[in-house]
Amino acid sequence: MSYDNWKLSNPQDDGWTSDEVTSCCGVEERVKENLCDESKIYYCSECGEDNYTYELISEYEYNERRREDAQEYNRDE
């Protein structure tokens, strides 16, 4: 990649970053643990939940879920 293309590139579109976050806490960072049978488990860096408990969703979807939860909570009061 030439310097001009690098300078004009967008990390989001180039795949260097991701807009996916964990559904439990909304963080991008996950901790990977390699198991002896070649499988991998990912843990949420915020709460420690494993990838069997949460799913990766877009940040927009996470924010929408939080907004809906807040509206439902306020309705119940």
C-alpha cells in the first residue's frame, strides 16, 4: 500500500477495527483462552462472561437494546 493510500484509508473499512461489541457489557475487548483440544473460549474483558453466554452484536444494536431496557424499566415504575 502506498503512503498516499495508507493516509487516505479508513481503519473501519479496511478491517483493522470492528464495530462489534459483546451483548453483555458493550465492550470490544475480549480475552482469548486456548484449550488443550485446539478449541478457544473468549471471555468478556468487563464482566468475565464466556462466549457461550454472550454474542457479538453491532454497537448500534447494543445501544438500542439498552435504550429499550431503560424504557421498559421506566414504564414499570
